[in-house]
Amino acid sequence: MKKTIIALLIALVVLLQGCINATSTFTPTTATSHHPTIVTSLNPTTDDPSTMVTTNPVTATPSTLTNTTTGIPTTTEVSLTLSFTEVTLPIDGSVMVVYQANVSPIHFSSSDDTIVSVSLDGEILAHASGVATIFVGYHDLVIGEIFVSVVSGTILTPPNKTIYRQGEPLLLLGSKLTYVLGDDLMEEIRITQDMVSGYDPSQTGSQQVSFEHHGIMYYFSVLVLNDTQALSLFDDFIIINQDVIQGQRLEFQFFKSNTTAFLDAIENVYDPEKIKIEAMIQTPSGDIETIRAFWFQPYREVITQNALNPSRNLEGLVTTLPGDYNLKVEWVEDGMAGFMMRYLPETLGEYEMIVSIIVEGDVIQRFKKTFEVDIADEMYQGYVQIDETNQRHFAFDDGSSYIPVGQNVGWYTSLDRKHYDYHQWFSKMQQAGMNYARVWLAAWGFSIFWEGVDQFDYRQDNLASFDVVVALAEEYDIYLQVTILHHGMFSRLVNPMWPGSITSWYVDKYGANPYGEYMQNPGQFFTGTYGKSTFKMQLDYLVARYGYSRHIMAWELFNEVDWIEDYTASGGLLWHKEMAEYLKEIDPKHLVTTSVKGDSFYHSIYQVFNLAAIDFVNVHRYGVYNHLDTLPQYQNIGFSVFNKPIFYSEIGYQGSGGAQQMQEDPNHITLHQAIWGGMMGGGAGGGMNWWWDSWIHQGDAYGVYRGAAIFANKMALKGDVYQSLASTAFISVPGVTLKILGYQVDNRVYGYLYDEAFTLDYPVTSLKTNARIQFDDLGGAIYLITFYDTVTGAVIDSFLDDHSAGGYYEVAVPDFRNDVAFVIEPVGWAS
């Protein structure tokens, strides 16, 4: 009988009020006694946060907390307020922790799960008599403690209804006070209207309803919604996917019957001060992940004609080559807009999800979902991260190396054709084995804010096109570096789009930067509160909508930020620190970088790459005649300065247009050298060409990437010993000067051998015979040695060699002309 009754009874909560101020050296605030004599209780329900106790906590003054989120040291102002620091519960009783914090996700754990356990959203469950501590955590730090005693006692069950619209009377149906007198002895007191006080139906917000019995005061909480909150309640929250598959996008949708009234009340669905929808997800491994909802307008695609209108051309060359799409695409709204969520489940097993609807600072509604991932993707590699074994390259979560071989594809070139450019480009890139693309959120393309800095309704169709681009990247296995802002947006001189610029061509065609309505000069974007707060809103939205995708390799905060006249090294450093750390906070799975217009690594402008939250050095350089000489030199200098991967996301022979580049380099020699010099000369990947539309696509130069792309997939660069071949290998060949690039990783070798005379002006060099490469020591083993054609990726020669004795090692090179690549890898031991 006792178990039956107790199962229906819920939590006791002490009247004691308290708050906890989290600091880097946290000392919990505790009361003298952990055995309070005055207790209250409540009955929290799954979807009704108003039943959670709030005992008028006093908010602690924020203090500085140094944490190590995702291994990146950041300084965060953390404030945590708890509704109680001590609680007494009966066996089988429960209570919901109410808290306010300026950081997320907040998670909970118990010092003894046999006495009390705690759920993902902070519901404490009592199991056996005794005492235990609930730890309140933020990432790997304990920022609060709650002391729990499990005993027999007095239990208050709140009413069934605890959320009210303004003016509604208090209903006490279901409420009672229960005295636990012994093992099977209980006395129940029904709570009536004449017993309670403190409820004001005209007063919105959280209220404490109290009543007195035998000289002891008891409390329970109710929430009275204001008009905006009442109109913001959702009807349902569902999972859209039929199958939940590891490594594939999972989508959720919120439903409302009266969207019009809701929008009128909320005013701006993109403003987190108005409405924020956040979910905490507990993975099968116990990790806590946080995602946010985003406002989404569904569209359907309509092809209206089969010809392009030249007046609707954007930046760059709009090609009409055989096989190009020659059509006009329009987006037509297809249903009501609403909130969605996206998530990428990475492991098999059951997930628990708790969604909080927060309107004007109050949690007005909660949904709980569980879903199970039972279909495995055997090819799933995870997200791209820094290879921690060498700090120079990238690697997937599963440990396999990722070497970017790709190009810039900044924006679609026609308002008519839209994302169909990317269908064509990505298809060609995949055929060549390319795996990387850099895409701009340009003002004339995918920019989220160009019509409004904090309201993005006018850009929903642009974002629909970007949805397609991200989906195509996933289909064609291409990883994206997404450039969020570009220099012209804030410049008056260089591709100027700031109001009142020296030339108005860009502004006349695409409109002026809307920040010009709020700021006297572009510099205020980097220093002023308004610019920074609204940019964080934009980051929130981008991460909510696209942060699920592992095919976004990196967020790039700015393209060539130092072209902006009002940008300074000191102010820019502070801005990048704040934004990069914020981006890491809301999206710990993706890399973060920025870019500058050159590679003078010792200049103060480049100190932005010293920031811990900037993951790799992303620089540009033009006017490079011989990439095989230049890139290795500068990549090694950059690494010596920053100890981070060095990636040239723009590099070229000239800064002129693609047509002139193609005319001066018809054999694509500089393209070839930039790719090989980048990935084999100490860089994170192949040097990236800019002229994707007017050179690579127009000249069908995709084949230039094939050999490097095939070879990049052969390289496994994680290891305990990492050495540059340029400093360890010795080349011997009569009458010719050869150079070598590449890496020895443990006892594996990935090399690139080339004739120093191989340049733009000397595209075909003499035949090399009898070349030999000498290595100090590879270790004793049977090695497979394979030589590759650097253009086609074809195997030139492959053979086994017994080197079980170890020590000095020499390899004969097959005949070649300009360059050749090779792999030496152990395949077994001599018998």
C-alpha cells in the first residue's frame, strides 16, 4: 500500500532559499544545517514548467569563470541562480530544480545514484534513505551543489492545473497535503480555497501560492501567462523523419494553429529576447548537446522558363556551356512558416531530448522526446577537426586524415539559375575527386542579413538556395568553408557596399549595407554593442539551421577583413576573440577561422590567428609565379609562428580575371603547382584557386585536380613521429636538380618529387632516369612502394621491398619528367 501511495506523491522542497555564484574556484554557498524542519513540496509534470518550485531566489552577481569548452580556453561571465540549495524528499518522491543561468547547456549529476538520481532537465528522484549531493555543471565544471536528504515526512501535491491565462481563477483540484506517519500510515488533507493565499489572477509571471496548516507555511508555484506568452504555446512537436540514421540529418517541427496572432504578439521570431527554443539532448554515451530551433519558410521550386536573362547576372561569369543549366528558377512559398530543429545523431542507441520554449525570459512550455538510432552508417567519419598529432593537418573524428583539395565557388552567378550553378560545379568537382569548396554568404547571394540586421524574413528564399547547396555538398561528399561576411560589405573603397562609398556600382545594384542606418562608420560594427549583439543573432540562426551538417568543415568569420578602412589590428583582435569564442560556445563541433588579404605573418593584423578559438590560419596571396617554391616556404614560416594548420584559401599567379589567367596559363601549370605545393609543402591542403567560374568551369580544368585528389586519399598523417621529407630525405640523380616535399609519419612515407625547372615558362622538363631517394631509417618491414602520375592519379609502378633489417633505406624512382608522387607503407614482416 505504501508503494502505491508514495508513487502518487511527489517531491518535498525546503522553504530555504538560496543562490549560487559560480566562479573559477567555486565554493558552494551552504546552510549550517542540512536537515530543515520546514518543508514544502510540488508535483512537476513533464510539459508544465509552472509547477516547478521557485522560492524567490536572489540572483548572484556574475563573476569571471575560466573554462575549457572544447579545449579552447575562454573567459565567460557565468551567473547561476538555484531555487533551493537543500531539499528533503520521501522515498519515491521527486522535485524539479528551477534555475536561471546565462550559459547553456546546464547539466546535473548525483554523488550517489542509489539514494537520489537526477534527470537531464533537473528532476531529482529519491530512491533510498540517506543523503547525497546533486552537482550542477557547465561543461566540465561544477558551478553549483544541492544537498538532498531522503526521509519520511510531509508531502504537498500541487493542483492539476498550474499554468493560467491572465484572469483565470485558481483551481485546486488534485491538490492535497499528505502526512507520512509510518510505514503504512498516511493522513491526507484536502486543500481548499479558504486555506490559500498569494494568487493574483491579474498579475502575470511566476507566483508562489501559500497556505498554513498547524502553524507551518507551505508553497506551490503557478505561472500566469501574459498575452504574448499565451499566444506562444505550441500545439505539438514532432519528429519528421521516418528513419533515424547515424550521421544523417534528423528534423523536428513545431505546430501552431494560430500563427498570425502569434507573429503579431512576438514581433520578431529571430530575437532570442522575444522567443528562444532550445533543446538539450542526452546521447547514448551520456554527453549533453544543445541545439536551437530556427524560423523556417518552406518553398517549392518552380522552373518558369528555359532561358537566362542577362540583366539578372550577378558577379562573375555566367556560362552557357553544353551541359549547363539554362533555366529560370523561382521559389514559391509552400505552406506556413514555423519553427524547426535539425540535429545529427552520431552514435547508435537511445537519445533523450527536452525542448524548452522560452518567451520573454520565462519557460512557458516543455516537450520531451526520445528517439533511437539503430541504423548504422558504416562509412560515417564524423566532423573535421585539427589533427592533434601534428597540429598541421585536418582529421575526421574517426582519426582518418582529411586533406582539402578543392576551389572557391563563392556564389551563384545568376539570379535566374540560382543554386543550379552548384549542381553543375559540384558534379564536376566530384568527378575529379575534389572534396572541398569555399562558399561566401555574399550580399548578392546567401547573406542572411542584407535586408535587415536582426530580421531575416526577406532572406528566406536565399537561404532556401543555401539549403540546396549544403544538401548537394553532402550528396557529393564536398566539405564547405562558409564565409559569413566579406570585406566589401563594410568598405567604402574596396568592392564598396557601405552607404556613401566613393563608388556606388555595388550599392546601386545590390543595395547598401543596412548597418549604415545604425552606425556612423563601419568601425562601429567591431566595437559597438548593437553591431556585436545583432551579429550574434545571425550566428545563432546560422548555427541553428546549418550547424548539424558535418559537411560544413569551418565557419569563416570574415573574408579579407583588413581591406576595411576602419578595421584596426587591436579592435579587430577583440572582435574576433568575442565572436570566435561565442561561435565555439554555440557550435563546438565546427572549426572557426577568418581570413586576411596577405601572408605577412609577423604583422600585427595577423595576431588574430593567435586566438585560441581560431582553429587554423587562413590567408591569401596573389602574384605567385612558382607555387612549389613559395608555398612550402611560407607555410613553414606560418606554422613556426602560430603552431596551427596553414591554409591558403585563395592563391594565384595574378589577381586579374579568370580569362586572363587561362590565357597566360593554358596548361594550368600554376593550378597544378598550387595544389601539390599546398598539400605536400607543410600546408593543410591544396592551394585554392579563386576563378572557379571564368577559368575552372569555363576552361573545364577540373581534371587538373584529379591526381592530387586521388593521392590525398592515400595519405594517413596521424602518427607519433612526423617529419618533413624536405629536411630528412636525400635525392640523387645525375645532372638534374630535384626537390622533394612530403612527410614521413612513423614508418609511412608520402612524397612528391619535382624538377626545380618545372615552371609556367618551362611546362615540360627533361626525362629523369636513375633517380634515387635515400632515407635515414624507416624501420624494419616489408614495404609496398607505389608511384603515382600527379596529373591522372594512375599508378606508374608498384612493388614490394624486403627491408626487414631496418636502418638506412634507398628507393629507386621510375623514369619521369616534371614530377612524381609516391607512397611507402609497411605491409608485413619478413619471415
